[in-house]
Amino acid sequence: MTERLDKQHRYPWEVIELAVTWYQRDNLTYRAVSDKLMQHGVEVSHKTVFEWVQKFGEVVSRKPKRAARERSSGMQVEESYVKVNGEWKYMYRSTDSKGNMVNAVLRSRRNLASARSFLKRATEDN
């Protein structure tokens, strides 16, 4: 059994992985990644993003890169209930047909409007 890398962190691994991926792939600054996460409902300081990149950057970069893919509708969306910073949040996550995470967002309430806004944003990104 492999040891969890994010054992001592308050955010789920998917959020950490997404932040590090954005930093590496899109060549963004730590503040830009923090602002982008804020748009998705995740409040993280740029210092935390820096620490994640230092700690998990090599692990995330070793993962197989997404192959150049055609745009397809083979996207899956899932909803989870996770504890972040002592509070329970709803995490919406979309993955493509190969299992690569496309987008993730945390919401404090579970309602139709938040699900629709995430689905709209995820389909625009994909």
C-alpha cells in the first residue's frame, strides 16, 4: 500500500495536484495560481501554492502527460463531500475519457446553481 502524499494537508490531493499542474503547465506565478483557485472556490495563499510546488512538483511532473487529444464529450463529473480546514465542502470534479482531471471546484452549498455553473465551466474548458 502506498503512503498518501497529502497526509498532513487540509486540502484534498486533487486540489493540490491541480494547483501544481497549473503552475507547471501554464507557466503561471504563484499568485496567479492562487487567484485561479479562488475563482473556483478554493481559498489558498500564494505561499501555500509555493510550498505545494516545492513539495509535490516532482511527483506531479512525473505523472504521464496528457497526450494531444481531440475534443470529445467523454467527460465525467463527480461530486464528493470532503472536509477542508475543518469545514465540510462539496467538491465537484470533472475528468476526461482517459481519467485525467480537467477541473475541480469546492462549494460550501450543494445546489443546482453551483452544479450548473461548474458543469458550464468544465465543458468550456474541455
